[in-house]
Amino acid sequence: MSSVFKKYRMTRKNVLLLAQAIINVYGKIAWQDYASDSAYPDQHSLTLNEIKGIPEKLERFRNEFTHQMYSNVINDEMQRLVHDI
């Protein structure tokens, strides 16, 4: 993996690359919303088609995963994905 840390912007291309990488590893994008006051966290999931086809879903994904762009693991994966294109 790369030793150089790049600070990626959340452009549409980068968001779609990150979504595709998550789906390739886990088969889906799913997370729990602990911000609500309910006893059980809300379950959310997205498909790549939803992210590509519905602008609101893309924004939801972008908002939820912005912090992931700054982790070393995601950064290395992003560099690999950008290199592969």
C-alpha cells in the first residue's frame, strides 16, 4: 500500500469509488444510526444503483461516510482504485 497520505475530496467520482469498494468487500453498504433516541438504532442500507440513480441517496452516503475518506485504510484503497481506473 502507499505510504503517501492523500486528502481526497468527496467528489462524485470519489464517492462512487468508495461505495463500490465497500460493496465489493461487504456485499452491501449498511450502517446503524445511533443518533436517534430509540432503544434500537435505525438500520440503513444502500445499493450502488440507489447511490448512482438518486441524488438524495448520494448525498446521504456522502454525509455518512465523509470521515472515512481520512482513514489510512480507505486512503490506501482509494489510491489503489484511482490507479486501477
